[in-house]
Amino acid sequence: SQKIEQNSEALNIQEGKTATLTCNYTNYSPAYLQWYRQDPGRGPVFLLLIRENEKEKRKERLKVTFDTTLKQSLFHITASQPADSATYLCAGGGSYIPTFGRGTSLIVHP
Amino acid sequence: SQTIHQWPATLVQPVGSPLSLECTVEGTSNPNLYWYRQAAGRGLQLLFYSVGIGQISSEVPQNLSASRPQDRQFILSSKKLLLSDSGFYLCAWSSASGREKLFFGSGTQLSVL
């Protein structure tokens, strides 16, 4: 079955550093990958979408890559801030409803 | 602008009691509507989705049901709750033209005791 895998361990980094989160997909080839931010007790908020024919996409301090060979997307937050602390969800979709990963918790320490 | 409303925010229900969670969307027409469940430490599990009034697709067999009585209203129900129904329930919508961006409600934390 379609699967999106994200590192279940929390990522702890210092303020100002670049955070890099990984999303791997198996058993299918999504036409696009989405990244969402979820704060505790809240619904996910859409951040970025990258299509399979795009290598990289940027939005302010965010950068997402899509490597169809490695079947992987990397999500980068540059100059991270404590306010960036949240859980980040990856989802892979196409002509079907996106499949979500479990998310990776990011903790940015001041 | 479009908004999605989901209520209640928190619900504590005894085992065997009924359930009704409501979700409404404003500012858009004919949206695709979704119900997800997120158990602690787990990913988002798609429960139901709807592409139009009265059209419901179920992804996971369970004792839950969904209905879409109006274009922008989506209801999640159960006749008898189980302990395993506890979790964080999220309603979401996307435009009728695609699913490239989902917009989520604020969620309902359901505890079945």
C-alpha cells in the first residue's frame, strides 16, 4: 500500500541553524508532495507543494526538494526560530487523495 | 475568503453513546470534504470523503458514518462509540478542481471513556 515515512524522532536544533526534515515514499509514485505544519491541538496548515517534475521550491525561509530517484523529499527551514517549533507533516498525492505521514516534531531551542 | 468551522473542540463521551461532529465550510461552492482521525503519535487516517451532496466514500470499515446533507456541511456520526474511537478528528476541504491543497478545521479531541 502507499506509504509516506517520516522520522518519528523529534529533531532538536539551535536557533539560527537550518532544520532539515525527511520524507520518504514507498509503493507508489506521487505526482506531488505537500508539506503541512501542525501545532499541538490544531489542524495542519498547508505550507508548500512540489511536483514530481520540480527539483526544488522555495518560500521565504522554507525550501523543499523532490528526488524521484531516492523517492524522497527534504524540507528545510533556514535561520530557524523557536516559533518554528511544531510537527511537520508530509503528504503524497496525485489523482488520488493524498496519503499523510506521521509527521516529525521540530524543536528549536533559543 | 474561505473558512472552515468544526465543533465541538473537545468532547468526552461514554462507551456506547452516540456521536455527532459537524463541519461547515464558507466562502466556496461544491468543495471536496474529508474526515480524518489522528491517534496519538499516529498519522492522519482518512475516514470519509465526499465530492458532492449525498456522495460519501468510506476508506476504513468502522462503526462511524458520515453524511453530507448540504453542499458545505459534513457530519461524522456513530450510533455507539467504542474506546478505540478516541482520537483527534479533523475535517478538511479542498477545491472541487483538485486536492493539491487541503484546508483543515481546528479539530475535535474525542475521549471515549
